[in-house]
Amino acid sequence: MTMVAGPAEAGDAAARTFDVLGGTYEETHGRIPELLSSLDWLIARLPRRAKVLDLGSGTGRPTAQRLAAVRAQHLTHARGG
């Protein structure tokens, strides 16, 4: 008999997988020139002291680094552990 995981177990499994693959993901997707250019374009148009919520965008590191450079507030939700 095959057991089907519930939502909590599936979420935990996905988080563990991302934890293992996160470094590789960051190396391959975190420095794409078009991504960085689009972030710079968007950030230049944010109002002063804007609050930004970066959802579902990979590790969030490129966004956080760009925002920190202009002293904007960056909120991130990360899996604790």
C-alpha cells in the first residue's frame, strides 16, 4: 500500500529538497544579468522607504542585496531550522 503525504509532510519534503539544492540554485540563477537588470529597473522606481515583499522568487538573495544597497526595507520569510 502506498501512503500519500498530507500537505504538511509535502511542504517539509519540498523545504528539505530546496535546502539541499539551494546553493546550486543560487549559483545558476542568482546572477542572471537580465534578472539583475530588471531588479535595478524596479528598485529605481520604488518610493523612498518602500517596503518590499519578495515571494516565490528563489532564494531572495539578489533582491535583498540590491535593496540593501539602496537602504530599502526587505522582509523575507525563510524556513527556520
